[in-house]
Amino acid sequence: MNDTLDPFERDMLLETASIAAGKTIKAVANIIGQPAIITPPQLILASMEHIADHMGKPDDIRTIVVVRITGQAKGAIVLLVNPREMEQLLANVDGKLRISALEEMTNVIAGAALGSLSTLLGIPFLQSVPASTTDMLRAIMNEVIVELGSTSAEILCMVTGVQIGVKHIPVPMYLLFDSETTAAIIAAGKQVAERQHG
Amino acid sequence: MANRIEVPTGGYSFAQAPDRLVTIGVGSCLAICLYSPERKVGALIHSMLPRAGQHVTNPSLYVDTALNVVLEKFAHAGIDHRHLFAKLVGGAEMFPGIQQIDNAGGIGQRNVEEASRLLKILGIPVASTSLGGNRGRSLSFDMENGVVSIAAVSATDILKI
């Protein structure tokens, strides 16, 4: 993969992210039982040491749920939420069960997002069980990222802003892919575009 | 007046008394603090991975190449690495329940093992450590005395090593 994306690749990846986000939002609304809105996806292509800095301040305290993408593709889906806002988001869930509820929500979101990408691109995406923790943003995210960066220094990050409920609680979703998977997604996307236009 | 110099992930910095080197959010990464008590000069490395591969764009990302670069700079400043001591902070497993992909141990553990191995070969004593667990740490390294102050989200007190 090149260090930069050309305009076609960028548009194609954004379109791909939008399709995944569309499936995601239905899944979120169904599982939470509250309205949800999304902001248009954004792309970040950055070296592994800089990805976490795009997500917030290094010492921001965040609850993070991660679903690793395994198999032929290598990546992760990450949901970030401020712990205080998580309490508001899941106010009608017993305190001890809130993390489990958030993990289940992430699991459903990941399934929806990866299922739509797999159908669109013809790439199988396998997902791990969710894992979660609450700590400093940089400390957590760097561990997620190094697993991708062990084989490549450049990481693709597709960010979709998700806001849930009447209070619009932000729960941004990040799709992270290593450089080999990004190259495979771009190649598959180009084939899809050729079929559609040609 | 003392300056506070922040070291980013995958970076390193040098400082001398009375300044402090600071790095925030060390999880599975490893912070390697190297200090010359005679000169009151030190360096702080914030590495993410134990060993560099073939295509290295940023040597500070890796424990092995970062140590090489920093020790060369100490040598250029006339400081023999045998007059340094080290303190290690980090090497946590932020998701302890997750089985690692290659079953070779967690990244945090491998970072610690690589640093310990190289420092032993180089003859640089490890004076103290705060390693492992499943919490992130932020640290401040004081060039006046080589003391490292460590804060964690779950801890109420600052740990000094």
C-alpha cells in the first residue's frame, strides 16, 4: 500500500465506510432502543504511533471495547465512550452489567459492519469476542494498534461518529486495518466499481 | 525554572537538571529511563514494540533500535553507557483475557524481556521498575535526582521509584 491514498481510493474507502456505517446504525438503534445518528465517515491514514492521537488526548479516560478482525484480514473495530456518558447511555441497565451490555452492543455493531463489508467486497472478515477496559486512551489504544503494526507501520482508520439517544451521547466507532488488508480492500473495491460501471 | 518536556509515543528526548521528562499513557509500551547521576543528564524512550523489522521508518518505535540511537547520543555527549542506570516502566497487558495472536506472550511482556536482555548485555544496571499489571501509567522523570514518579488511573498515590 502507498503511504497516501489517491482521490479514487479515498472516495471508494469512504463509500465502503458509509455502507458499513449504514448497517451499523440500524444495529445500534435496535439494540439500544433509542434513536441513533451518524456523522459521515472520515479516513485517517497514519503511522502506528500517531493513530491514538487522532482519537483524543492521551490521558482522556475512556471505556474502550475492541473486537479484533482475524483470518485473512487483520484489523479491529473499536468503540470509545466516556465512562460517565456510558452510565447515561445505559442508565436502565444494572451497573454491574453495563460493560457486558456495551460489549454486546459492540459485538452486534461489528457483526453488522463486517457483514456488510464482506458482502460488498467478497473478503471474509472473522471477528473475535469483544474485550473491554477503562483507562487512559493512549495506553489502551497503543496496545490495540501494535497488534496491527507488528507487520506494517501504516494503519488505516475509518472513523464514524455515532450519537445515541436524545442527549446525543457520542460513541465513535473506529475500523482499523493493517496495510495488507487496506490494500486488499482497495483492490476489491476497484473490482466492485468496475463491475458497476463497466 | 525547570522545564517539562513531553515524550510522545514512539519517541525519545534528552534533558538535564533541573528539567523533567514526561510521558503519558504507557500501557503495553515500555518507557526506558536512562540516567547519568554524575552529569544529571537523562533520556526517556517510549517504545511500542520489542524489535525492529527490516523496514524501519522510526527507530524509536522499537526497544532495540531506540536503545541504540539513544546510547549513541550519550556517547556523542561524552557519557559512557557504563555510567548510566536504567529504570523501566510499563509492559502492561491492557486486555489480559485476550489470547495473543502468535501465542508468544503479550507485547508488554516482550518489550520488557527485550529491554532487560539488551541492558544486561550492555552492562547497564536496572535500578528499579514498575512493570506489568493491566493499568496504564504516566510518568515524570526528574533530572535532578533520577527519580521517576508514576501515576495510574486506579491509584490514589504517586509511586516514586
